[in-house]
Amino acid sequence: MATIILEPTQQHIVCLRKIRLARTLRRIAETLGEQDDAEFAYYENAISRNIDDLHWDEKEQVQ
């Protein structure tokens, strides 16, 4: 199986898509009253923190 290597910009886009997916699933679960599925908020926050850790430029104060 071939390994796919993504450029940093592509990695950033993939992470943002995952955040949007987690956010959408969390909102659907909340709307349906499925509190057990509220764990999507955890994933949404975890992915956001990972983006900050991997892509935040402290010197420039930008991602």
C-alpha cells in the first residue's frame, strides 16, 4: 500500500474538515437529544488543539 504524504497546507485542510465533521455530528446529536454522543465535542476540541500545536507560529502569531 502506497504512503500518501501531504503538504502542510493539505494537512491543515484535512484537520479543518475533521473539525467541521465533528462539529456537525455534535450538533445533530444535540438536536436529537442524544447526550451520549456529545463526545464529538471532545474530538472537536482535540482536533482544534492539534491544529494549534502543529500549525501555530508563535513568532508571527498566525497559523
